[in-house]
Amino acid sequence: MNIAFFSESYKPYLSGVTNSIETLKNGLEELGHKTLVFSPNYPGAPAVPGVYRFPSIPATYPGYRITIPVPGMYFNKLKENQINLIHSHSPYQLGLLSMRYAKKLKIPFVFTMHTILSKYMHYVPLIPRKLSIKLMDQYIKWFSNRCNCVIVPTDKVAQIMHSIGIKTRIEIVPTGIDLNLAKKANPFGIRKKHGIPEDAKLLIFVGRLAKEKNIQFLLDSFKIIQEKEKHTFLIIAATGPLENELKRASPKNVVFAGRIPYPKVLDYYAASDIFIFSSLSETQALVLVEAMALGIPQVAVDAEGVSDIIKNGVTGYLTAPSRELFSAKIIELMKDELLHEKMSRSSGEIAKAIYSKEVFAHKIEQIYKSVI
């Protein structure tokens, strides 16, 4: 098959969506399929065969670009490559444009819902929040019901999609990762680089420093942990709009490592003992899958999407949004070495069985074949 991906998020922009697309692209190509990627242009982005860039302008969100979907741009490229199916990873500018292209070419159109978009309406300040959420839900309903298939990463996201009136076919396919990259992760030098003692317990968070990630909850919980376990550090491998504010509010032994490109960030997982996560709005937190693949137990707030990944009491713990309960489970894992080892082993086994690149690509391939 010849497949075209359209996405507002792609390299060099760092995000879970970017990593998901790249993993799927590589997995499909290993199965013998051809893929093209259409995405916004980023300043300094290198020319890459098979990747085509649309003009773009800076967005208010740091690093993100707003695509200018020039009508007709690259349409002939789709015809020349005899594209069999278009897979959009965005419902916005490129999603609408690629939907029109699929209709003109009379080929199937598939959409992946990577993000619960109504949870991000605080980035639209000029419209009252309740109204903006309602409008977004109505738009996603309209867009999705014009697709041949909508792919979601977890059962809870499928439930949300059904609840807002989406009638089109929905398939649940957990996003995979390249386990070979996880095997190559090297923790050597990470702790030394950031002044973290080798014998200290190290917690890690990877993600965006943004409101929806609930980072202040992590910092407050870490203060409780430090009162009982002083020889503990927290490394935050992330950047985002709240970075300066969070740095000012952080207690001692918190290290802000900044933006770590993929797959280098896997070295940071490998250097850590426990992955902690407090986001309240996830479709599928790919960082949790990455932690599992590295054998790092996870402690997270029980929230949409998260509870579909973490196996409570098996690969880690899910807690209520209570700093006391959250910190207590982290301390329990730090103190009980046998429990930590058991959860580490279970995490690796489940990642291999469910979240490998090969499993991911094969499931998507079957969906493509069925809609074609």
C-alpha cells in the first residue's frame, strides 16, 4: 500500500504525536508499505525524502507552528505516488485539506484522535470555556463522522467519542514504541551530568510543562516525599509555557533537564527508578509506555487514558488526586526493593506483548486493508 500521513505535529517538533507517527511510519515500511508525510515547515527543518512541508507561522504555544493549508498544494504528489489511503493525525488545517484530497481521489480517509481536544480549551482565552468545549465537541463529531474510520489509543477515548455522537467506525489501537530503541538506552553519565548522586532514589517526569499536565501537583507531592526520604531527586525532562513559574515554585533536589530529543530521552528513563505522572487529560500517555518498555514502575493519578495503560498493582500504582496518597505509593515503591523489581519485570513484559512497534503497525495495516 501507498499511504499518506498528514499531521500538524511532526519532526523536528517534539511531541507524543510526532513519536507515534514516526513509529508507525517505520513499522509500516518494515511491512513493505510506502509512506509519505505532509506536515508544516519548521525553521531549520532539514529536507528529508518522503516528507513534504506546508508553509507555517509561529503559534502562541512554544515551538508549535500553525499550518497554512495552501489549496491544491502537493495534490499531484499524491496522484504521482498512487496513494491508496490518507491517514490524518489532525482534525485541523491539514485534516480538512487531506479530507478534501481523499474525496477528490476517491480513496479512504482515516483519522487518529491523539488528544482529547476539549481538555485544551484554556488555550482559547477569548471564548468562554463551556462554550469552547461544546463547540470543539461538535466540530470533532462533524469531522469524525466524515471519516471511514477513527482510530483511538484507549477504550476510554472510544467511550468519549461515542458520547459526543460519533457514529462512524471506531477502532482501539494502543500506540506502540520501538522496543529496540528502549534496549539501547544508556543511563551512563546522566546522573553525573545533573549532579545527582548514584545512590539517590531518582523520580522522573517526561512531558510538557503546561497547565493540563498538573505539574504543581508533582512538586507538592515531592515536598511530602522529601520530608520522609531526603536522599531523593526528581528530574523533569521537559519544557513548556509554565517552565519559569514551576522553577520558582520547585523545592530542592528538583532538576529541570530541559527538552531532551527522542530517543536520547530514553537514557533519562534508564537512569531513573520511578516514573511519576499527574496529568488529568490524556488519550494515551505515550511516556507511560516508554517507562514500561524501560522497566520503570509508574505512579500516576488515575485519569482518563492513564488507567488504560498502567496496570494498578502490577506495573505501578494509580491513585486518587491526593498528594498524600500519591506520595505514599512512591515511598512504598522506593522502600520495597522486591516490589520494585516485580513491577519492573511486569512492565517490560507487558510493553513487549502490547506496545511494540510491530504489533502497532500490524493492527493499523489490518484497518487500512479493511477500509480499502
